[in-house]
Amino acid sequence: MHIRDGKLVIRGAEPSDAELLSGWCSDGKIMAHAGFPLGIGTTPEQVRKLLESDTDSSRRCIIELDGVPIGEMNYRDIGGKTAQIGIKICDFSKQNRGFGTQLLKMFIRELFSTYGFEKIALDTNLKNTRAQHVYEKLGFRKVKVEYSSWKNRLGELRSQVYYELCRDEWRFD
């Protein structure tokens, strides 16, 4: 996968990106939005093995701005022509600047038009209202909220909100 829109690029992550991805996943400040204030402690070797198993039905991607990595996106086929996606802008100085919305438009367009998915699913921490605003602005429908459904490594209960977007509802083609 390689998608470009001006200065933004979404490209398939490679084994050489394992160190970068591991660092982001291990950083509690970056992962706090997802409910992991201590990070998830993934080693570069674990990430490298995951990247080596990526296919067209499940892929991790690097987000670049002007050739510099600023975050990651991923998708996986969960059946029924549905892709589950995720996004993290890991460079805090690039957050709240509209890049997330633009990147999601690029990614969703590619998943619908090139990969043939009919539905996109995603979830986020209920406290991540910034992400929820972006998803709803793009047309995602809230389909479920699971309150106090899991505990993070600090023992705190967390809630998740789930969204879906069908191809025939997509209004940014």
C-alpha cells in the first residue's frame, strides 16, 4: 500500500520500521488515548515478526508528513467484506491540525476502491472524544458502547465505543 496526497503519505510498514513502531507502542504518553498509560511494551523483534506476516488482508502502515514518520495506521479484514482500522498520530505537534481527517479520507477511499471492502469498523476509548468527533464528521455511525469492559495495566476500568461506515454511506469519494 502506498497512498500520497500532497505532503502526506500512507505506506506499508516494513521490517525496518519495527524499532520506530515499538517505540511508539511502548510510550505511555502516545498510548494513553487508547487506555494504555504505560504503553504496551512491544519489542522491536515482536513488531518485526508481525510486519513480516502482513498481507493485503492485514497490514500496518506508516504515516509520513514531508517524508518524516509521524504515526501509524492499520487495517485487517474481519470478514464479511469489512475492514477494521486504527490510526495514531504519534507526533504530538502534528495532532489537532486536520491530518487525522485527511489521512482517514485517504485510507478509507483506498480500502473501498482498491481493496473492495464494503464496510469499515473501528473502535476507540470512550474518553477519546477528539477521535469520536473526527469519526462522526466522516460519517461513521456509533453502533455500540461497552462500558467498563476492560481494565488497563493500572487496574482502571475502560469503556469502548464502536463505529461503522458502509461504502454506500461514504460521502467523500
